[in-house]
Amino acid sequence: ILLLKKKHRNIIESRWGNDGSVIIFDYQSLEPRTLLAINQIRNKTNKEIPRDIYKHILNTCFKSDSSVSRNNVKQIVLCVLYNAGKDFFIDTGWDYNKIDFLIKTVKEYFSVDEMNYLLIKQAEESGWTSIENHHGRRIDISDCEQYKLLNYFLQSTAVDIAMLGFKQIIDFIVYMDKQEEIVPVFTLHDGIGFDIKNTSRYMIPTLLKIGSI
């Protein structure tokens, strides 16, 4: 399923034919929202995490710059959190000074320098063998370059959050005795697919809420 192109997903059919559907639940912008939440925990603040984090960054940091779009913000976040190159910005017409400024602004939004400092300290204390994700799970960094530490930490933490959310959904399905009509069929990064009989589709909003607690 991880290698299946999105355009071919229609080959997956419900076991109930026209009386059911295979539906994917996934987390929106999970990794950047996770990092923002972790920063709030570290700083002992309790603000609501925006659902559309890219729009929030646009309105918070770049509201006065009409040349920056939500899609541009998403590209900048990719550069900052996933070590993507600056090739994203070739068609924007921006010079390198502006690109560097935008990246610096997003780094400050996510407190990237502070997080990197903590991760490097962890790595040094372990002799550059491991760090821990937010839940205390060990991450092997023996083959990891320093600039990838945040990426390792964030992906590992986000996976744990997704798995915990999926478990809450499945536990609730079992509790409601609906496992014969709502069947998990695969996971897809930060998403999970369910084969749902039409008579149980009414439960979808509740399941989404359970998975976000």
C-alpha cells in the first residue's frame, strides 16, 4: 500500500461491495503540528494547535507580505523540518536573501535552534549513538548526520502519536461491538484505512474525534 500510487487506490474495494467503502483517516500536517505542541509543553503554554498550520504561519508571520502564499509556507516548512533543498523556490522570483529570511522566520516559529540544541546535547551524552523521541523511545543515530537529528526525532514522535490515535479508534470500535462492520485494513504513514459497512458510516465523525483526543 505504501508503494501504490494514489491514482490506483480505486483498485481497493470494500468486502461489502456497494454496501461498504474503504475510507482513509489521516492526520493533517502531523509532524509540524507535533513540533509546535512539543514546544508548548516545553514552555508550559497551553494554546490551541491550529488545524491548518501553514495558514496560521502565513497569517502570523507573513501577513504583510503579499508575495508569500500558503503553498510557499508549506515549502518553507519542508525546508526547515525535512532538510529539503531550496529548489522549491526557483519559480518564486525571490532572491537568496529573502529565502534565507523566510526560512529563519519559520525556524523561529518552531523554535528549531532550541530543539536542535537539546537533541545535540542528548546525542553527545550518548556518545552519538542514540537520542530519545518525545515519548522516551530510543532512536538509533549511529549513521545519522547532525542536521538530521530533528527530522529523526520528529518522525519518530509523530509515528507514536499516530499509532496511539489509531489504537484509540480501534479500541472504541471494539468497545461499541462494531468490529464486524468497521474493519482496519492498512496503515499509510500517518493514516489508517478502514473498510466500513454503510450501516456504520454514521460513526465516522465520532471515530475521527476519538482519534484526535
